[in-house]
Amino acid sequence: MFGLLRLPILLVIAFIVGVFFERSNQREACEVIGHWRDGLCVTDGRNE
């Protein structure tokens, strides 16, 4: 019974960790083309 409860809890934890990991990657990629403000990547409109 505990195994059935543990699986969804571990899946939710893995999902949340993945979201934070991707946001970190996006922030690092944004530093190349613009700056990070209020959770969004803001660029000056030029394509590099």
C-alpha cells in the first residue's frame, strides 16, 4: 500500500526538480542574448 502512495509523491518531486533545472538552464542561455527580469528573458530585439 505504501508503494502506491510513494510513487505519485516521488513523481511530483521529480517534476518540480525538473522545472527548476530547466528554468536555471533558460536563465543561463538568456545571459547570452539579453537579461533576466521578473522571470522572463528580455532582449533588445536584435538577432545574433
